[in-house]
Amino acid sequence: MISNVQAYRASLLHFRNDPAFDEHATLWHSDGLLVIADGKVVAAGDYDSLHASLPADTMVNDWRGKIITPGFIDTHVHYPQTDIIGSPAPGLLPWLNTYTFPTEGRFGDAAHAAEVAEFFLAELLRNGTTTAAVYCTVHPQSVDAFFERSHALNLRMIAGKVMMDRNAPDFLLDTAESSARDSEALIKRWHKKGRQHYAITPRFAPTSTDQQLRLAGELAAQYPDTYIQTHVAENTDEVKWVKELFPDARSYLDVYEQRGLMRKRALYAHCIWLDDNDRARMAATESVATVCPTSNLFLGSGLFDFANADKLRMPMSLATDVGGGTSFSMLQTMNELHKVGRMSGMHLDAHRMFYMATLGGARALQLEGTIGNFAAGCDADFIVLDPQATPLLSRRSATTDSLEEQLFALALLGDDRVITATYSAGARVHQRTAWI
Ligand code: GUN
Ligand code: ZN
């Protein structure tokens, strides 16, 4: 019988904890072996100690000189905004009105949605992202198109229909009742089908009535293992607007808490203009701040406050927020994350940034043990990184003196060119073909 075991020889990097709080968090095997079978991790360790135990006919894929890590996890991204990435605007609200809403209007057309979903998922894989929390549009067919493609590729993805019943163009509005009905039908159709997960997705407080947010909260209570995703405290004009729309709330975040939208698996994008009271509520409810540095710098939204987030142990994870974000690459996202960290007096080292893009993301999604590292039994979602991917990176890699310096160079200089191959559930779903 031919063995179904496959093995990959390379340097291995993964994490068992957050390196900011545990000096033994990093797992590094310079000459390592990743052993998988039936789409799951069997073992990860030193080549010397593992290779003798492989079944005799196991093919060992030789990736020496490369680094294998778990696939990256992008905890906040909008697939319908793929075609408006890099569109200039003076800030969030004009950017939404000028670019975002018109482009999202096209997703009532199922064929258009399918075409964009296919491109978007290929782009994620080219950048080494194997799991993402994804916004669709208000149209249920945009969700079907996304999950159909993701399911066909056997990717582990989270997505949901945007709920918005006011303050947007008519062609993008649902109603409180229809949004709850449509969301529930989509939960029944897609949640936990294969590797798909559903996220209840009120866009943000300004585009939902009180009634819509309440119904979203009721759905979240009825289906506790679904996700919730929304935006909060991204931009000062937005915060002011929310104060006018919801004058009784203690804060913007409180609008959501009052309506049952803070819990495990609730993902709050941006979280820039929070106070310590809000941060403490995030921590107490195990809600997660999804930090979007390329977007926040691009739209001039503000700087995430890492120092106060860590002080209150606010759960956080990393995200691109394309199309407000300017890159699909989690490496480029780390680059900007590092600089934003500097501005809040924090040195975010490369170990921590790689943790945030892998196990940190899995923890934010309550998926530790399923994705995010190479613990036995995890999905075999992994990527092969090339420290020689470009002439400059190759030159820099030759002079690095430590793992930290090597990872830092990958984060600061790397992008999709670094991703040599991407594997999902043990199957290769991307292979880089050229230096372009
Ligand atoms: N707030 C409400 N909608 C959006 C969106 O699509 N992108 C960003 N960055 N912020 C938002
Ligand atoms: Zn967003």
C-alpha cells in the first residue's frame, strides 16, 4: 500500500505562545521536518530525529534553504474591494462614498461576484494567507459566490453578508428583518460546511439602525459558534457621527455591547479611538481588536495604541483591511505594524509579528488546535518562505546574525515574492513560478 504520509524538509518556524509574554514561545528547527497525512499535521521537529520514523516509501520534499511557517491568517479583509485597492481619498467617509459603495453595488450580479471571489482567493494564496475573515456585500449572492469558491479550494475561511439598513445608497440597503433572515439562511447553508465559517457582519454602527444591531445580537446569541465582524473607532469623524446617532451610549464600542455583539469570536476592526474602559471591556468579553496598519496609515485614520492594548491584555490580531488596506501581503502588513508600534513607544519584534500573523490569528478566531501552528492534528495549512526571493533580500539575508534579524528582514523587505508555495489541508494551492 502506498503511504499517504508526506514530508517537507526545511527550516521550521511556529509558535506555542505569544513571544511578548513567554520567552519559550518560539519553536524553531533549523534543519526541520514537517510530516503530514490526510491533510493534517502528524509531526514537526528536527529532521534528524524524525526522518527515521517515516514509512519507507515517504516522499521527502526538499525545501532546504527555505523556511516553512503556518499559513498566514488575515483577520479582516473585504473581498469586494479588491478592484478599488489604492484609491485615494481624504479619509474614511469620503472613501466609502466615492469608491467603496459604488463598487460594492456590482455584487448583486452573481457572475461578477464569482469572478472577483476567484481572483481574491488566488491573491490571498499568492501572499501566503490561508485563512481570512472576509466581508462580502449586502447581497446574499456575494456570500454564496465567495463560499462556493473557498469550499471548492478546501480553504478554511470565515465570511458573511454585510448588514446595512441606513446611511448608504439605496442600491446597497437591506432592512433589519431581511438582513437577519438572509443572514440566518446563509448560516444554515454555509456555517461549518467543510472548512467554511459564518460571520454575522453589521458593517458599522452608522449604517445600521438600532433594530438591525439588536437582531444581529440575537442571531449571535442563537448561533454562538458563528463569528461577528464589524468596525469600531476607526476615524474621528466616524466617532463623532456615532455619538450623534446613538446619544445614549457611553462610547462607540458600547453601542455594540448594549446590543449583544461583544463575545468570543467577535472581531472589531481598527479600535484606534478607544479608551481604557473600552479596552477592558474587549478583554473581559474576549472580543478581538483586528489591527489594520496599512489601512490606518493610508486613510489617515490614526495609530493603534499597542502599549495600552498590552497593558489591559486586550486580545488583538493582525489584518490587511484591503481595499482600505494597501497590500494583501501579511509581510508588508508587519512592516507597517512595526512602524505604528514605534509611534506608540513599542518595539514589536519580528518573532511577535510572525506570531500575530499565525498562532495569534488562530487564537483570535478561537481556532488554536485547528490552524496557526504545527501541533499534531492541526490542518496542514503552511507556506514556504524564500529568504533569497529578491536580490536585495538575498543580500540582506546573507548578513543577518540571528533568527530575529532574518525574520525582521523578511517582514520589512518581503511581499508576495517571498511566498514560494502555499499548501492548504496538505494540498498545494499556489506555487511561485517566476522572479517578477
Ligand atoms: N467602515 C465601514 N465600512 C468600512 C470599510 O469598508 N472599510 C473600512 N476601512 N472601514 C469601514
Ligand atoms: Zn474594513
